[in-house]
Amino acid sequence: MRITDLVPVPDLLGMRRVLCIQPHPDDMEVGAGATVARLCRAGGRVRVVTVTDGGAGSADPAMSPAELAAVRRGEAEAAARLLGVAEMGWLGFPDGGELEEGAVRRALAREIRAFRPDLLLAPDPWLPYEAHPDHRLTGLAAAAAAILAAFPYALRSGEGPEPRHEVQAVAFYGTAAPNTRVDVGETWALKLEALRAHRSQFPPETWPFVQAYFEGKAREIGAGAGCELAEAFKVLPPIALHFNVDAAAS
Ligand SMILES: [Zn+2]
């Protein structure tokens, strides 16, 4: 007996209000860009919230964090427009492994209570060997905010009760334990275009490698789903995100 035998894994493509949380300005496109484009095409309203300012994402010591953050914000806005994203939010935490999980958790609970999404998209914090603390902490904070936003006296901004909101599901991208594969053949070209908009991260000289890897991976995932190209997610209802001994196998 598993929780997901009683409460089935929700249908990701049936979601209409989607809040996508990303640690850095390009993670949504890498992990879920083609699926986000599909959700937008189907009439969904997608808000993308970036936790850090992306200011540490360069190996060039001459590139100041403030300068890079401004560049990356422009790149992310251009990429999001290509995919059909309706709104963007910027939490502005410093990039580079300095996040404090409680602060991010409270900020994300505010986002959930204000936007009232059906679906939350977030990086999988339980990805084995994920060494980047911004990804682990953002994923953990998002998962915690998803379950706690339903309780008016949890993660409060002030003294009184908060407006409660319950998401229908959390879909983790960048996961090693997917239970959902989305056919993205029709929006794959858009994802590549959106990724290319992040020129500070994927400059033309590295693009052939980047495209070969992402496309090879999408073909592999697609082969398991009976389609040419797919993105993979671990989708769980909030009830399956607490005290669930079967979550890893669900
Ligand atoms: Zn990242």
C-alpha cells in the first residue's frame, strides 16, 4: 500500500496556474523549458520566480556580480518571453552557495499564497550527488513551502493568520527518480532558443556540446515514454511529501 495508490500522481499537463521556482536565471529552461512552453500553449498561466540574482555565475574575475546579475536578468526575461511565460518574480538572494533556507522558505510561501498555483515546479533537492547548495536548498525550501502554505499559522509574514493555499502537486525537475515523462517534440525548438538566450551561460563556442547533451538526454527520456523527445519530472501531491516511506519509489 502506497499513498499514491489512494491519491494518484496528478496530471502535470492538466495544470493551469503554474509557479516555477528556479535557483538561478536559467534553471527552468534547462530542467523544464519545453514543458513550460507546452503548458503556456495549452492556456496555462506560468509565473517564474528566481531565487538568487545569478551574480556568481561567471569564471571571469573581471565580471562583477552586479553587472552579471543585470545581464542574466535580461537573458532570463528574453528566454521566458520565447516560452510564453506570463510573469516573473525576482527574490534577489545572493548567488553562490550562501542561501539561508528559512528565509527562502518564507519568501516562497509568500509567493504560493499570493499566486495560488495548481502546480509548483522546483529542482529536485534529493538528486543524488547534487553538489550545488543553491539547488538543494531551493528545492527543499520549495517543497516545505508547498506543504506549509496550507496552514494559516505556518510560515507567517506577520502576526495574524495567512491566507491558506494548497497546491495540487509539486513537480521536481532535474530528477533522477522520474514518474512522469512529458512529450516535448513540438516545443523542443523553443527550449533550445530559450537556452541560447542565456549567452552568458551558454556562449556560442560551447553551444554544440550543450545542445548535444540536452538533446541526447531528451531522446533517452523519450525512448522510455514512446516519443522522440521528453522531459522528466517527479510529480507528487502534497500529501505524499511528508512521512511517506514510499516517496522514492512512487
Ligand atoms: Zn542553477
